Amino acid sequence: MKVNDIMDINKIRKDFYVLNNNDLAYLDNAASTLKPKQVIDAVTYYYEKLGVNIHRGVYRLSYEATDLYEKARQKVAELLNCQFEEAVFTRGASNALNLIALSYGMNHIEEGDEIITSELEHHSSMLPWQNVARAKKAKLVYVPLNEENKITVENFKKVLSNKTKVVALNYISNAMGYMTPVEEIIKLAHEKNAIVILDAAQAVPHIPVNVKALDCDFLAFSGHKMCGPTGIGVLYGKYNLLKEMEPIEFGGDMIDYVGLNEVTYKDPPYKFETGTPIIASAIGLGRAIDYIKAIGFKDIMKHERMLRDELIDKMSQIKGITIHNPNTDTGIISFNINGVHPHDAASVFDEENVAIRAGHHCAQPLMHCLNEIATIRASVYFYNTREDINRLVKAINKAKAFFENFM
Amino acid sequence: MKVNDIMDINKIRKDFYVLNNNDLAYLDNAASTLKPKQVIDAVTYYYEKLGVNIHRGVYRLSYEATDLYEKARQKVAELLNCQFEEAVFTRGASNALNLIALSYGMNHIEEGDEIITSELEHHSSMLPWQNVARAKKAKLVYVPLNEENKITVENFKKVLSNKTKVVALNYISNAMGYMTPVEEIIKLAHEKNAIVILDAAQAVPHIPVNVKALDCDFLAFSGHKMCGPTGIGVLYGKYNLLKEMEPIEFGGDMIDYVGLNEVTYKDPPYKFETGTPIIASAIGLGRAIDYIKAIGFKDIMKHERMLRDELIDKMSQIKGITIHNPNTDTGIISFNINGVHPHDAASVFDEENVAIRAGHHCAQPLMHCLNEIATIRASVYFYNTREDINRLVKAINKAKAFFENFM
Amino acid sequence: MSNLENLYRQVIMDHYKNPRNKGLKDSEEYYSVHLKNPTCGDDLTIQIKVEDNKITEVYHDGTGCSISMSAASVMSETIMGMNLEEAKKVINNYVEMVKGEEFDEEMFMGDAIVYQGVSQFPARFKCATIAWKALDKAISNHENCSHRHDEEKIEVK
Amino acid sequence: MSNLENLYRQVIMDHYKNPRNKGLKDSEEYYSVHLKNPTCGDDLTIQIKVEDNKITEVYHDGTGCSISMSAASVMSETIMGMNLEEAKKVINNYVEMVKGEEFDEEMFMGDAIVYQGVSQFPARFKCATIAWKALDKAISNHENCSHRHDEEKIEVK
Ligand SMILES: Cc1ncc(COP(=O)(O)O)c(C=O)c1O
Ligand SMILES: Cc1ncc(COP(=O)(O)O)c(C=O)c1O
């Protein structure tokens, strides 16, 4: 099967200046994706044609900016299949996950309660709850990972208990590319009256996510990992939960009435959007959603899986490397070149213009499980080609050969 | 004196697409300023040429993006005359002011302590401390405003006491344009070992601010009010204070070591910058600082004062309007057309393409002091002209005449 | 006629200066809805009494600009005596009209027809509709037999 | 020679494989500095002993990539026996060199001269300098008679 069978990749790649202007195999998509010109144009449109503040202006430019900002929220709501009021704009996934822990967590968790998370989490999914557990003398419980370092329903059942109040797990792991069996976990958690928070930073860009069908209580993702601008993300929360939650930040744009000693807030989502919003980035995220939907998740998934299969296939034939997740569910592959520090390997990749990531991927506990200081991670998106895969394989071989010279 | 005496305003105005493409008198600068093409280009440069994540990438694009991001921090440090490590990027002024209250405030304020603020504050300066006071059973003390609704040293002395732990005041009021006598207030507060937080959202864009000379402990401002992008601001804090402060958000990019039950953080500023940073907006803010410095604060101040004098002069001659701050220190003028609701007046201004703000300006307590539901605020920046002032005056007269018709 | 003259028609300013049916009743018979727009400060309560599927009384009270306050007065006159079905149609028609969308020009709207000019001022859409939104809410509270007193904030969308 | 070959010179890889002066001493005589780079995981401690204004002993220990670990070994050999003034000059010269700025090619640098290739890999600048930054810190702690044990994190600037 040719890449072009699935979609017109050459046409798509023309939208990405970075790909046109550099002879680059960009395989660091789990860190950030590149931005197509449509999204850049949407950001520029706001800055050039409007550039003003929103919500409170009674003049036309401000009205148009407000309209674009709120239409972006509507697009988020349609993407996730939630209500308009359930989509809160944040600075990013980390900001959203912290907001949930600081507001819902600090007010609902009590001494002795249990919070379930995993060693497969991104630090942003786990550390906010480590903080809550410390402050409230609650217990942080880690789902035991199986021999492949996956979260399984079976292992989840081992830690779920009547004391469980919160389950905070990734939907797709940024370090291993595994999909968590969230449907069953959510059902089981709800039977215990625990709420479930999904870190969907690696999911929303790649697969269709339907929060109503999932029935998750909260969900978070970032714009910059899905062709969107930096500095924007989304917190989805069930309306009744958002409605009763306390805001964390106070100030402009989130209040109803302010007295000298008391204050009342607006309703969600506004009560969580303190200060001048991240207007341009929200508008850009709206455009990114349109862009991705036009390509279609079906094709995106097909294409990514084809690249993954090809990559795993080719890498399996290279001796002297360790693939940590040969059964990855997505286009995220984590590996090491035996005997070579990932940062040393990374400089060879850089010389070959292959952009990958070397490091702990904000998942230090997992590195302990893997018994590595760091790994190399390659991650694909819809604009990647088989040529990119070939270049990565070539770079791996080159790095191996280069450092073997010194052995 | 002609406008062009001070600087080449026509050349400057060419940098602002919004001004070129609309026949607009933009006088809502205290809400947000417009963005010059140099800033838009800097943002676009990042998105088109780089578009990747920073800090953790070992490839060239990521290195260049990191370099631009950190150079922007260096520019902030030079602007404020602080150390590189003392400049924390935030989502905006509100975010920065909340961070101080949540971290420093929640950990240092105890029952019975006093926090001084004022009714002249923007909600973002005051509400975070109302929240701390409520949580810690501390007392929120308001500096009595004088007959002009100004904060004076004399009145500040009346509320400063041995119980005062924090003083949180605006540097320049967004609703009245007054400059707070911060030098003396800071000295007095320090004699009592209280720390001083300056909300400089209306100061940094308009006057030179030197945090070392001021000796303030914290200071906050927003990029979008000084020709910069949306979604970026700065928290300045003295290094030793930042160093001992607890982070509020946990996750990616701010950690040193992560264990299953404990975590250590990076040093400031990184420990407060959780998650993927607001890369494009920070880079754009760096460019905005260059742009403003090239014009020069001396000329900016001169020009704004000239426009203010002219505006006050012309408005004083109009009967049937109330100017709330005829002695404003800056180009912010707050007024009402007697008998006309500000939102009704605003529609007339909009028809005349004069962009002003009608509302409570996120300063509801002050509205009570003024005995108004809302006011009309006009605010100038360096790109405004006498022609803009004339158009505002014309619009005021038109609104008056229009509504008098119905009386 | 200029846009402005079209927005601020004499009849609107008359209702602003001399509102009809202003002032609330202190009785449990009424369905009342309190709406606020925190952004611009509009604050409005409306009360309706429904008898035999017909709106027999309407009252309003609040503070705000001439558009929002006059609209409450106009609304109270327009829908007085209508049955609930008619009233709901008028609400929808009115909202379409002030949005600048197609609407049924034949439908009886009373003085409410003069709010057509709002469509040229999208920033004033909320002012023109707050009273009608409150009415809509009160009707559906009645139909759902739900609480008689409702507090809400409305926001930009 | 390719950029890569210029970065990973044989002598660098030799020091990486067979580090000189590796392992810390358990004695209070040494000024020790522990530096970490949380972003990439480099973790390095260096110890120096100063007698009569001269650096008479240098030790290091830690984990990291070949550039950072070899640089610690090379640094320890290069500055052993130097007086503090000389050492400080070498530190500055080395930093200029790996930055790709002008530097004094005449100054004695020992094997450290082979790190010139780093200037083509700005992303590896921190790897090449972490040991030298630790040394710099240890010297200034000695000169300021300050604490003998120092913990720090270094960051991208
Ligand atoms: C004096 C003052 N403080 C704080 C703020 C809040 O700034 P931002 O909305 O950018 O967070 C503003 C602007 O609205 C302001 O004028
Ligand atoms: C799984 C996962 N969760 C959370 C995050 C944090 O996202 P951000 O850095 O945009 O806040 C990331 C990305 O780094 C991620 O991959």
C-alpha cells in the first residue's frame, strides 16, 4: 500500500511551511505538531484585522473578536460532543489537569481517600494529584503495569476500592503510545462513585473522542499537539461538576458581583477563565479543529497505523536496539540504541535532519520501570511519509555504526 | 505643538494594519493595544519557521525556538532591570497576580494579619487577596481614597500597621489613570516588613519601570496591553522570594526529580512555568519590547500627555458630561454623559468608529465610589493622534444631541 | 434614516422613559426569572402569571440601558393575553429578527417590531433579548412544572 | 571531517570509556559542587582541593551522555595543578570556544581543545560545559569562603 492511497499527502504537506523549507523528517509530534498555514492565517487574521480585547467591547472589532473566540469554543464542544458551557479554555493540558486537582481535588479529597493514577502518566497528569494526596493525607495508588508496562482492566480492578474517589489516567500514553482501556475503567470507577479524569493530550489529536459516550467526568488536551497554536488547551468537565466547583483564579472577566468582602462568579465556563483570554490561540485552535476534521480521523488513524507498522517492521530487523513498546497502539515508538546514551544518538539524528526526542518524556517513574535513564521517542502525525520512516531507520543505523566505531 | 513634533506618528501608524484598514479612532488602549506588524511577524516566524516545542529538543529547530523564548525573557529582564531568573512568564497579569496570592499569600498569611489593597484596584489585583483573607481569616484593609478617589501616602499611613503583611496596589489605575505614589509606599511598607505587590498592567506599557530602583517585591503586567500577543504576561519576583515559594501547578517542564511519592522542582523561573510554555506569545512579547523601546518611553509619555491635555481641555468645554478624573496622570479619561446609559452612548461612538469602553472596567467597588453603574473610558497610546481626540469629542457631542432629542 | 435612528426609535425611548407594567408583585402565583449580564451590568427580573394556558399578567423590574429596559416594557405589552404557543412563536420570531435573520413579518409583534434596527448593532443583541430570554425561561419553567423562581446569568455566545 | 566526527573525537570517547579522576572522596577538605540538568538528566558532582592557591586534586562522579561525562574527565586533567587565576582563564576560554565565539587558541587547554566541535551543536552546549560550570562554582565558593557543599540545577538560557 502506498502512502498516497490513504490521502493526498503531498497536498497536505504543502500546508506546512516547516516541511517545505527544511529537508526534515519531523518525528517529534508527541511533543508538538507543526502548524499548517490555515491555522497561522487564523492567528494572523485576529492580530492584523482585530487585535482588540473581547467580551466587554461595544464596538464592532471587539464584537467580531468575541464572536470568533466563542465560535472556537463551539468547535471544541462539537469535537468532544459536549455542551458549549462545558468547554473551558486553559493555557494547555497541564493547566487544565492542575485546575481539576486544585479545585475539585482540594475540595473533595479527604484523609484516607484513595486516588488512582499510574507510572505511565505524564508528570502533568500525576503530580497535581501527588500534591493533593500530600495536602489531604490521601493515598496515591498506582495501577500496577503489566509486563509490557500497560494499564489493564484486570490490574485496575486490583487497586479500585470503596476508598477510591478519583481516577486520573492517560487516554494514550505519550511515552509508550498505549491506549488505556478507558471505557471499562470509567464504568468500574463510576460503580464505586469515583470520578474519572482523562489526560487526553495524546488522544484528541489522533482519534475521535466523544466525552458523552465515554461518560468521563473531566478531560484535558492541548492545542499545540494538534496543529494549533501554543498557549491554549481545553478542560472539559460535566456541567454539574463545573457548576459547583470553586474557581482557582480570581479577577477580571470571571466575576458577577464584587463587593469589598465578597464576590459572586459567572457561570461555567467563564468562571474559570480569569483575565484577558488567550484570544488569538483559541481562535487558532478553532481553525486547527476544522483542519483536522476535514482530513478526518478515519484517515488519520489509518495512515498513522500504516506508518507505525512499517516502522516497527523495519526497526525489528536492526540488531542492537531495544524497542520498548513493539505493541504500541499508536504512532509512538520508544527505543534505545544499546550502549549509546540517547542524547549522543540524538546528535546523530540531528545531523541527519531527523527530529526525534531523547529524554524522560516527562515520565520519570516509567523510566525506572524500563530501567533506562532516558529513551528515544519517535512519533508520527498525518503529514509524515514512508520516506520519513526510511530516514529514521537510516539514522538509527548510522548512529549505531558511528558509536560502534569507538567500542 | 503639532503631534508630529514629538515623533513621526504617520510612520508609526503604518505598522498597525487595523489602523490602516479601518477609519477608526482606537481609544480602548487600556483594555488591549493594537499589534504592530513587527510583533505579528515575530509570532508568524515562530509558527512558520519553527513550530516545535522547546527546552527538551536536541534538534536545531527546537534549539532555535528555545533560544528565542529565552531571549524574550532576557528582554523582559532588561526592561524591568531585574535578573533573568526573576522573570516568570505567565498567561497574563491576572494569572501572575493570582500566582503570588496562591503561593506567597496562602503560605505566609495567618489569622489576624492584614492585607492592604484599595477600591481603585482592578479585580485581578484585589480578588486574589480577598480569597486569601477569607481562607486565612486575615483582614483585607482598603486604603481610604481621597476626594478625587486617589491613593495618597497620607491615607496609606492611616492603614499601615504592624499587622500589615502584604500591600497589593496598582501602579497606575486602569479606571482612573492615577499613578500611585509607589516609591514612598514601598519604603513605608518595608519598614513594617510587609511585602509590596505592584499591579503594573497599566504602567509597564507607558512608563519606564525599574524594579530594582522601586524595590518592590513582586510586579505583574500583560503583553497584550503593550503591543504584544494575547496570552502572555510576566510575574517579576525578587529571587529569594521566588526561590522559597511553592509552585502552584505541577507537571511537565518544572520538575527536577519525580518519584512515586515525592518530587523536587527546578529553580525559578522554571518551577513556575508548568507545561509547554506559551512559546509564540513570549517571542512576540520580546519583539514588542524592542518595538516600544525603539520609540522610547520619553516620547511615549510626552505624546500621551499632550493628547490627555488636549482631551481634558476640549471635554471640559462640553456641558452635560461628568469627567471623573480631570486630574488623571495618564491618557486614561473616565466620564459619563449625564442621563445617558454608557452602553447607549457606546453605540453612538461605534457608529462614529470611535472605539472606547463602557462598563465597570473590572473595578466594581470604584463604580460605587463614583456612584455610577458604569462609566465611559477613553485611553490613548503612542499611535493616537489629535484627530482621534477630535473624533471622540465629536462623538460625545453627537451622543449628547442624539439622546437630548428624546428628553 | 441612519442606523442609529433606526436603533433608537421614538417608541423605544418612550418605553424607556415610561415603562409599562414595571414593578414586581409579591405573590407566589407568578413564575419569575431573574437574569443578569455580568459583563454589562444589565439586571432584570420578569414575572408572569399563566391562567388556562394564557399569559394574563406580566411584570418586570431591573436596571440597564435603554434597549434592555425598553424591551422589557415592550415585551410585557406584546405578549399580554397571548397563549403559550403564540408567545413562544413570537419569542422565536423576535430573536430571528434582532439577529438579522429571516423572520415572519406578518406575525403580530406589537411595538416589538421596532427592534429591527438592533440587527445593525450585534453588540446590542443581548440588550434587546434579555427580557425575551427571561420570558422564554419562565414559560418553560411553567411547562415543566419546575421552580417558580429562577436565577441565571446570561453570557456572550 | 564531518560535524559529527568533529564532535565525537576519539579522545572524547576515550575519556568517556576510561574516565580519569572518577569517584569522590569522603573528606571535608574538598570543595564540592553538585550540578544537575533536570531537562536532560545529566547529574554531576565535582570536588577540588585547593592548596596555596593551587588546585591540587580534582574528582568527579555522575551520570550523563558521553559529552558531559568525558568533559568532566578532561577538565580534571586539564586544570590539575593550575593556580586559581589560570584555571578561571581556562574556564572562560573554554566556554567561549564551545559557544563558537572567539577564543585564545594559544592558551593551554590540554585535551579540552577537542571540544571545539560542540560549537556546531548548540543543543549540546550544556553537556560540554556542566563540568566546567561546576568547577567555576567550586572556585568561587573557595574564594568567598562559602559553603563547601553546593547543590544546583542548571538551565537553558
Ligand atoms: C490595572 C490592571 N490590572 C490587571 C489587569 C488584568 O490583565 P489581564 O486581563 O491581561 O490579565 C488589567 C487589564 O485588564 C489592568 O488594567
Ligand atoms: C500525555 C500528556 N499529558 C499532558 C501533557 C502536557 O501538555 P502541555 O505541555 O501542553 O501542558 C503532554 C504533553 O507534553 C502529554 O503528552
